[in-house]
Amino acid sequence: MTQGSGQRRGDATAGEFTVQPGSGSERVVTVPDGKGGETRIVISDRGVSINGEAVAGADARPIAEVAPAPVFAPGRARKDIPNGVIAIVAIGCSMIVAVSLGSPLVRSFTRWLDRRTDQSRTPSDVAQRLAAIEQAVELVAVEVERISEGQRFTAKLLAERAPQDMERVR
């Protein structure tokens, strides 16, 4: 005797069904009807009968034999995934997106800054003029230093003269 689960999803009243070999090539399937009774289905070479009433002819037998009873896989429970894994995966994916989108944006921003500083540079002719002005200022500073040395020397000579010579000069 073979037993299978006749319970379908959402069908709380369906119970177990039994499949028994009958006389000859018959198969007898007994299914509870949910009201305390049972329905008897007989499949044979002559056809299919339910509770003694013929339902189909000889062509119904191969269909009944080929069609297996539905087997439902158990649903995957949420608790199969450890805590925090979904959050870690979401953070990882968002970091990948941020890096893949952010790095070209940062590169383009730095290029824009480089181009901006290149445009603010002075042209070469202005740089040459500024160099000439700087050289001229240095030459003037040297000449002023020479003049001040000459004045110090003269002041020293005048200070060394005798006071009576100074009276004569006046």
C-alpha cells in the first residue's frame, strides 16, 4: 500500500490519500472528502470510475498514470539568511556604485581645476617684461647702496678733520 500527501497549499481539510493495487491492472485511490467520508477512484484498462460511476474511457488511464501527484517544495524561510547579511550586501553594492560613479566625477573636477589655473597664468611677453623690471629694480638698489657708501665715507672724512679746520670752512 502506498500513501502520499493529498494536502494542497491552503487546503486544511484535505488529509492523506492511499493508492492500492486492485484486481488485475486496476489501481484504487482512496481520498477523504473532508466530510468524514471518502471518495474511491478506480483506474483500470476499461476506464476511470469515481465511487462506482464511470467517468472516462480507456484513454483516461494513460493520463492518470502519467500525471504524478504534485510535490510542493518547502518554502525558504527568512531565518535561513543570517542577520546583517542583507545590510552588508546593500552597503557593499552602494559602495561599488559610489566608487564607479564618483571616481570619474572627481577626475573631471580636478581636470577642470587644472584648466582653470592654466588660464590664469600670465602670457610669456608679460613674464619677460616682469623679469626686466625686476632686473632694473636690482640695479637701482645697487646704485643706491653705492651712493650711501659714498656719503658715509664723506661723513667719516669730515668727522676726522680738526675742529679748527672746520671753522675755516664755515
